[in-house]
Amino acid sequence: MEKASVIGTLAAIGVLLGGIFFAGGNPLGFIDIAAGIIIGGGVFCVLLISFSMDECLRLPSVIKIVFSYKKPNLQAIIDEIVEISNNVRHDGILSYDSKIDDLDDRFLALGLRMAVDGMQPDVVTAVLEREMDSIGNRHSVGADMMATLGKVAPVFGLIATLLGLILMLAHMNPDTIGQHMSVALMGTLYGISSANLFFLPYAAKLRYFHKQEVIAMEMKMNGILSMMNGEHPRITRLKLTTFLPERLHPAEKE
């Protein structure tokens, strides 16, 4: 579970509810079905126009990733690659042929398979970089969908407000104008709140997740190339350590 996403989402909801309570309002009074239909239906229609049906149907899965993503353990990746490098150094790259199918990491298995098959390092690099680009393209769709929702939600909120104002002016009554005005403004509240507290932050979080995946894949690619070049496992570890945040670097001995 991605704790930061869960805490942030719950906190955002709490901020809205807390603001309503401290202002002396009733949260039930902020429910406007018409505004919800206009905004919810509008943004969904925009998604259908902007993306394919298959991608739109993946939206629940994309939102699930925001809360269930497991960040790559970069230190564990280094340890795994160094262990493989030690085995390859002692027994040869061909000795790892039968173990590749047991790997759960598809990207690492692809690189090792090419190494075992005797492909040149530049070919391995090109294939793995292309694989990284393909993964990046798939990941970007989810972030783009959330960003699109964040971009258009305030617009449909404004549309809901304008429709409410038009209906209010069409049935002008001094005794109910305040109530009708508050209902009309509900659409703007829905649109701005959903965009800036949920959709746009979710898009940013998905892009952050992708950056973490890219770092992990670059580490694996560099580790595989280091093995193919016959470098000592210690050198491989030193190279891969540079991908870690500075706080995780081994302490230097004085």
C-alpha cells in the first residue's frame, strides 16, 4: 500500500469536511446531485473522446495503482544483480541459462536472456531502451488520463454553476435567491476541489512512480552490461550505488 497516497487523500477529505464544520455548515447541505451529474458525466465524456475505450476502462485500475503501488527496493536490486554477477564470474554467463525462467522480473530476465544468447552490448542496450520506452508509453496513458480529468473538472464545474445561475435568474424570487445562488456555486466547488485535491495530485504521483521504475530499469540495464563486459562485482556495485539517493550511500570510512 502506498501510505502517502492514502493519508493525503483522507487528509484532503478531512480538510474539506473540517472547513465545512468550522464554518458552521452541514456537509449534507453541500450535496448537489445536478452538479455531480454535470461534472461526472462531462469529464467521463471528455475521457471517451480523448482516449480509447480500452484505456478508459482501465481508469479504476489506474486509480488503484495510486494507492497500491510498491516502490522498487533499489538496494535489493543491487544485491540481486551483484549476486548474479558473482555467479556469472565464477561459472560463466551460460551457467545462468536455466535460472532465467525462474526470475519474476521480466525486464531483468529479458536482459539476461540476451546476454546468455551472446548478443552484443550495443544490441542489448538498444533493446532494453526500447523496452523502457514502451513501458513509459503505457505508464504515461494513466497519468495523462488523470491530468485530463484535473484539467476539465473545473471547467465543467463552471458550466454547472452557469446553468444554475441561468435557472436562478429565470425564476427570480427574492426569498430564495440566496439558497439558489449557493446551489449554483456548488458546481465550481466540486470542479476545483476534485481537480486540485485528487485528479492532478494523482497524475503527479503516477509520474513519480514511473520515474522510480525508470531508475530501477536503468540500474538493471547497467548491471547486465557490467556483467557482459566482465567487470568485477565490486565495480558493478559501485556503479549501481550511484543510482541510490545520497542518504542510502554506504558511509565512507575515514
